Amino acid sequence: MTSVAEGRQRYVGGGVPRKEDPKLITGQAKFTEDLFLPGMLAMVVVRSPVAHGRITSIDTGAAAAAPGVVAVWTGQDLAGDWAAALPTAWPIPTVHWTKAEPTAEPRTPEHWPLAKDVVRFAGEGVAVVVADTRANALDAAELVDVQYEELPVVTDPEAALAEGATIVHEAFGTNKGFTWLHTVGEDVGPVFESAPVVVKERYLQPRLIPNAIEMRAVLVQPLTSQDEYTIWSSTQIPHFVRLFMAICCGIPESKLRVINPNVGGGFGSKLNIYAEEALTLVAAKRLGVPVKWVEERTEAYLATIHGRGQVQYMELAATEEGKLLGVRARVILDQGAYQQLLTPGIPILGAFIYHGMYTAPAYSFECTGVFTNLPPTDAYRGAGRPEATFAIERAMDTLARRVGKDPAELRRLNMMAPFNEPTPAAGGLNFDSGNYPALLDKAMELLGYDELRREQAERRQRGDVRQLGIGISTYIEMCGLAPSQVLSALNYAGGGWESSVVRCLPTGKIEVVTGTSPHGQSHVTTWAQIVADELGVDYDDVEVLHGDTASSPTGLDTYGSRSISVGGEALYQALQKLRAKAAKLAAHELEVAEDDIEWANGRFQVRGAPDRSRGIGELSFSAWSAHNLPPGFDPVLEGEATWDPVNFTFPAGAHLCAVEVDTETGQLFVRKYVAVDDCGVLINPQVVEGQVHGGVAQGIAEAQYEEAVFDENGILLTGSMVNYRIPAASELPSFTTAHVVTPSSTNQMGVKGIGEAGTIASPPSIINAVLDALGPLGVTHIEKPANPERIWRAIQAAAGQRAASSTVTGGVGSGSSPTQPGDGQAKIEGSAS
Amino acid sequence: MATRRISVSVNGKQYEREVEPRDLLVYFLRETLGLTGTNVGCDTSSCGSCTVLINGESVKSCTVLAVQADGDEITTIEGLGTDGALHPMQKAFSEQHALQCGFCTPGMIMAAVSLVEHGAGMSEDEIRLGLEGNLCRCTGYHNIVKAVQAGADTMRGQGAGSPSPAEGARA
């Protein structure tokens, strides 16, 4: 049997014209905002300008009387329309995961589509206006008069945990949502007490604003005669939207159809159930006509989830040679004011990989989720894993400095040895396959590591204004979400399977239905490559259907780099079932026993008689005509499979970069960026590279440019594309990419996933490079984003520190003395080298 | 609200329509003429998704009122080329995998066409600088740069009457 895993075939492993492109490059593709229905009304949401306040009155009179206005509703007006609040599918109780200790109930606040009495973040919806045009709705929204009694605001997650802090949800009496502990192996306490070398650092993960270039949009068309509704939404998860709209709005699922037409990027921000989806549905239900809501960009900065938002305390225990003895991570998650779909679970996605690709006999992870008066955080490209990778990779560089080793050498010393079968890792999971030293070796070679080190020494020697830094990051991406049993153990409400149907049509065309929901990831192309090779048909004869719950009723959609390793594998298994069924028909028609049929060159042929054969196209027609079928053979030639993975997949990689830092201005230039990834078997290398490029760019943006900044009143200061710095082409380098392939042992195709890899790997690579460049100046810490101001200030602070301590001997702190949390922030050490 | 009558040529076709003075050109194109290939990605004229050509110049159509375009000739992505008769830049974007979700793509292609037509240099740095007004969140711009170079080769080759060297050679 041929197999994708066997490598290059006719289509798999090569480039093909992308099926998605013709409509997109000619402007014919339809995104949700592009849809217009007769009689359609426009909805606008009125939002709170204050981050915490009691609504004392809402006067809708002037708005209701404005031109074109059909309805104005407040949170109280719609209170009776909800069967349930907006969902949190991953409530985390206060729990000890590997120890049988008592757990506390998760603290999940009720989150209604519109606030009823108290607003808890600036941007929370308080009313909606529905009018004949969007312009009229926007004008009228200005006339809704809401009075607030302002309440104290808490924006810092650590301050929110302090005694006497302002409480975001009074009913809880605390801002703590949960504390979750995960330990593996030896007890970390004694290990850290006795370790010769201990590294303790504190890292901030600023909030990031996802900024998919298409903003969210929702259109709902009621079919009043049937009490049915069609919902178009710019979402990554049409199947979840259908389920949760049924639950929130009390409408049977069978009466709801959800379509996500073309979706203009998501990056996790559209992996959610949003208030506006429920509000648009209820507006269309109440009014009996189509209603559309389209987000504005400045609105998106408040109404769509933010990413990251964590404080990390990262500790490594090691021998004097730098061999890891223990990893201890403690994370404070800023959940924001409410929990969106997955908010509490995001750090848990990183909880198992704070050791990266290194071995460590003692492992501990603890996370506390906190409520603040800020917009909710949730999944943003990488979701938990970039934070984990940043912590271990930053700390490994610090450890390398402490034990006096080259950072590459230190990493090699601690890496897991190459393996092809499931192998236990320090965080308690079984990794699927990997050859980590090969990744690092290849990346160092492509970067020209040794040559750059020489250049670096020369620049240091001559005191060049532009110092050279080399950044190393390796990563493990736990993806392929997810084995349903594991999700169950982690208190996630849903499963992690995926489904696919492959149908042979009488014309010989192949119709593929997938439960994945691409929004830029090229599934239509990639899935067709797999199908064409497995069925021996032309790529152009394969049609892939997705993103409509009417044609694709079962599926769990696209996020967490799951699509190829779960959805692609489901497709592969459906194809094997289809082939097995078709083989019976071929044997019948060729009048031989089934055992005498073999699959060769894309056809079923009689063993030893290649001239006697049948192709899938011929069998499709004869199955449909049903004139001559084997007994009991039903005339539908299709295969269906649902795949619930037995394990995650674990893509890995080494991302190295060379940067130049202008020590006078603080400007940072990324000179070369090398990404070597192992995503398992590659179906379409061009698509894979595209994912790496985009992921790396988003990670560099995180390291160098982007940060959501709030004032002390909880007001977003970087509230538009003007002052939140999304990099343009001129602000990013080009990338060098390469691969090491170790087929995954988790699935038959040997695939792992690639969607988030670049975003996971690149932030520590960039920051490590900056610190590598500035090490001789005494800079050992810098927060993200490392913009010119931060770099310049770090250089100045280190210079001041050097001047101040010039009379004190010995700059670097002793190896093993533990420090208190917080010590690592903006740590400036004396001359370390 | 009082309206004004404007006359514009869009993709070679003449239109006369009543518009409100406050109507932005981008919404006139999208909602009055139904040319939804031109997208809106922000409200601060930052993203460039709405880039069109006005009298041959690339312009963010969210920065122009429809009444200001009275008498102008406008080209949108729909007028650049169609499936089967693609403009070289459209073809290059597809061949170089310079689009993923495709939302910024119409604006990016229009900006790239304008760059080439105005004789901009086609070094990597020049292209990156030239496309500064257009944001893409999917591709990291790497393949966009390659596509613009390939598209420019073909456009300039065609302009000189020679065969297009980029076609087919850049898989």
C-alpha cells in the first residue's frame, strides 16, 4: 500500500497551484462583510468607556428616535432572551493534577452578551442599536446616554492578588480564579535546595492584540416560517458556534446553520464564542429580518480577545556543568474581566513543555488565573506554548552565562537523544519522535554560527557602535489537539477528534467533506493533494467542502495546529476505508478474489496482470449505476472516518538569528533569521514554509514591536493600528527555512503540524540575540517588546550600574542563593564577561 | 441627508450615482457598486486593504470621499484581471504563495502594481519600503517580496514587448 508517509508522490510532497487563490486574487472571494441580503439591518454595539462601573441609568430615547433606527436594546431589555451565559469550555478548578488532592470548584463568572448592571472592562457592551444602515446605527449609538457610577479599577494581575485589592467579581470575594499544579518526577523542593546552580528569572508576557486583517463580522438570516436561522460568522469554529448559539439562545441546533465563508485570518482570535454572535442572532430573531454586525478595528482592540498576558517566575536547577536537575515554573495569568471560551486553559497548553526539548528529573508547573478590569485574554497563535518556550529558552541562556558555556553547547548537553517511538519527557507526556541535535546542528550551519561568533568578537574588540548578537531558541510544540481522554482529565468540556467523508461522484469527481475550518492554512489544496494521491485521481477533480454546518455537520474546526494531524489523519483513514470498499467492487468486476487485487499506480489491478485493472472513476460510476454490484454492496462509494488521536504530536525546531544593535540609539536590526523545523512529513512544502514565515513574523513582532498598553484606569492606550505597532514589510527580514523530518508516531501519515511553530520559536531567539549583543555592556534582562527605547534604557541603566559598582569587587551574584519572586525584573548585573 | 451626483469610471465602466457627501469611496465601491474585492481592514487608514488605483495612482480608498472621486478613473482588483486572464501580478502572487487568508491581497496587489508602474526599483529593500502602507498578518511578507519581483519581471518584460521570463519558472 502506498502511503503519504512514504514520501514524495505525484502530488504529496510537492507544489501545486493553490485552489484557494483564483477567487482571492481576483476579488471574487466573499468574506462575511461582503454579504448583503434584501431588507438587511445593521447592528452596532454601544460600549462602556469605563473599566469598572455600575450602570446607574441608560436613556435610549434619543437613539430610538434617530433616523433609520429600528430598535435599541440594553442588557436588561435582552436579559430574558438568553438561555445561558456565554460559554467557558475550559473552566479550571483549583486542582493538583498528578496528586489526588481535593479540588475547589472553578470560579467562572457569568458573562452575558450585554452587561446588565456592572461593567468590568472598558469596551464591554451595554446596548445595541439596530438601524437601516450602518451609518445611521453608528450615529444613533452616539445618542445612547449611559450613566456610570465609577468603581476602583485593578489592571495588574499580581496587584489583583494582593490583600485589599479591588475585587472584579464581588460574588467571589477574591480575584483568584484558580491555581493549578502539575508536578513530575522528583520533588522539586529538595532538588532546588541542594542544586549547585540555580537560575531564577521573572518574565513578563505582555498582552498582544491579534489583529487578523479581516475584523470579525456576523450576519444572521432568519427563515421565520421554519424558525430557522443561518449565521454567517468570521469564525474559526463554525461547529462550536452552532452548538453554543443553541445553548445561549435556546434554539435547537437543528434549526441553526453556521457558515464561515472566507475568513481573513484568525490566529486564535476567532477561536471563540463572542457576544456579538449571540446579539446578532437575537436581533434577527426579534425583528424577523436579516441583521449584520461588522466590527470596527478600534472596536476590535477591545471587543476581540487579547493574547498572552502572563507573569512568569522561571527557575532552573543545574549541576556546575549546566546539566539540568529541575525545572520549576510559576505563572500568573491575567484572565481579564471574564473567561472567554478557553481563557483559563491557555497556560495549561504550555504546562507540559516548560522544559522544552531538554531532560530534567524534577519538574513543577503552577499557574494562578486572576481577574482584572481588562478585556479577556484567550488563545493567540501558540497559546501557552510561546510563553513556555520563552521561559525555558531565556533561562537556558542565563544558565549558559552562569556556567560559562556557549549557549548552543549547553542546549546540546541537555537535549533528549533522538527517538522514533513515544518517549517520556520531563513534563510528563510521551513525545512522538524527534532528532533535536540534528535541528540545532542544521540551524547553526545555515546561520554560519562560528563565523558570526568570530565577527562578534571582532566587533566587541573594536568597540563597534553596532554590536552583533546571536540568538538561539529551540522549541517543542505540543499540538494536534487533542486526545479526548486527556482533554477530559484537564476538565475541557469537549473532545479533540476530527472527522472526514470522501465521496466518489458518478462523474468521477471526488467530494471531500472535512470538519476542519481553514482561514488561510490551505486545507483545500493540501487535502486535495492527499486525496488525489491516495485515490489515483487528478488534483483538479477533487473538491473540498468545509465551513458550513449543513454540508459538514460534524467537526471540531481549526486551531492549535491540529488540522493536518487530526483532520488530515481522519481524511487519510476515510480514504483507506473508501479504498477497501472500492477494492471489493473492483474484484467483483474483474471476477477475481479480493485477495488477488492490488493497488498499484493509482489503480486496482489483478495481481500479476496489470492490464486488468479499474480506476476510482470507473468504479464510481458502476457503484452509482448499481447494475452489477457484489451481494450486499451498497451503491454509495464513500469512506468516512473520525479520528480521536491517541497522543499529541510534538513538532520541534531550532530558530537562530543574528541581530545588530545600535548601542547609541537602541535600534535593533534582524540581520539573518534561520528556522529549522521538524513538522513530520510535509504534504505541501510551499504551504509549510508560508506558515513558518508568517509565524516567525508574528513572533518577531511580539519580541520587537507589539504590546497592549493600558493606563491605570484600564484604558487601552495602544487602541488602534496607529499606535499598536504591527510590523510592515520594511520592518521585517526575510527568512531562511529548512527541515529535519522525523515522522510522527502518533498517526499513520507521520504528520505533526506547523501553524504555530514560528510564533513559538522566534520571540526568545530575538531577545536572546539582543542580550547576547549587549552582554558585554552588562545588560542581562530586557522586557518584550525590545523596542529602541527599552534597549537604550537598558544600556544606560547598565552603564549607570557599572559606574556605581566600579568600586565593588565581583559583579555576578552567587550561583545557588534563592531570590524572591520579582528579583529577576530588569536585573542588571555587573560586568559578567 | 442631502446627496450629490457623481460620475466615475470604475474598471472601464461609467457610473452615475447619488452619494452622501460623507460616503467614503471604499463604501461606494463595495456597497453601491457591489465591488467587494476591495476590503476594509481598519478605521485609521493603516492597513492598506482598501488600496485601489485612481487615475493610475495607488490610493487607500478609505481616505477619499466618494464625491472627491467625481470624474476620476478608478481601477479595483476586479478590473485588474480575471481568472483565466490574470494580471501578471495576480499570477505571481499565486505562484509564489504570497497569500494565505487573502484578505489583504487585493490591496497588496494594487499597491504592488502601482509600484512597478511608477518605475520603482525592485530590490528587496525597495519593495519592502514601497509596500510599507499595506499590512499582511499571514505571510510575514517574505513571499510577497518574491511575488512582486516576479510580477515586475513579467510586467516589464511585457512592456518591452518581450516574452515573460517569470512564468512557470518559479514554482
